[in-house]
Amino acid sequence: MAEGLGRERWAHTSALMALLANVNRDPKKGRAFRPSDFDPYSRNDRRIAGKEDLAMLREALEARKGR
């Protein structure tokens, strides 16, 4: 229950931080910020590619080169 409350509070805080950062950013210098850029819980939810995933990607690219 405490983790859910922390996630909810960070979702709110990160939305405000993204809004503030986007108001003050130079649109010519990069993409707009998203709340997930500031939310520490969303970073834990992202899937990190493992060595097996990269090996499969490499095989697929090499097979495509051979066409």
C-alpha cells in the first residue's frame, strides 16, 4: 500500500516536472520531456534487453543482409 502511494505521488510530481521542463526548454534543441523521464518508478518498469535479445537481433539483421 505504501508503494502504491509513492507511485501515485511520483506520477503527479513527474507530470509537474515535465510540464515545467517543457515550458522552459528550447524547442529547437531536442524532444519534449515526458513524465516518465522524471519518474523513478517508471525506470524500474522498463525492460532492459539481455544478451539473448541482442543475439537474436544480430542474427535477424545478418539474415536480412544476405538477401
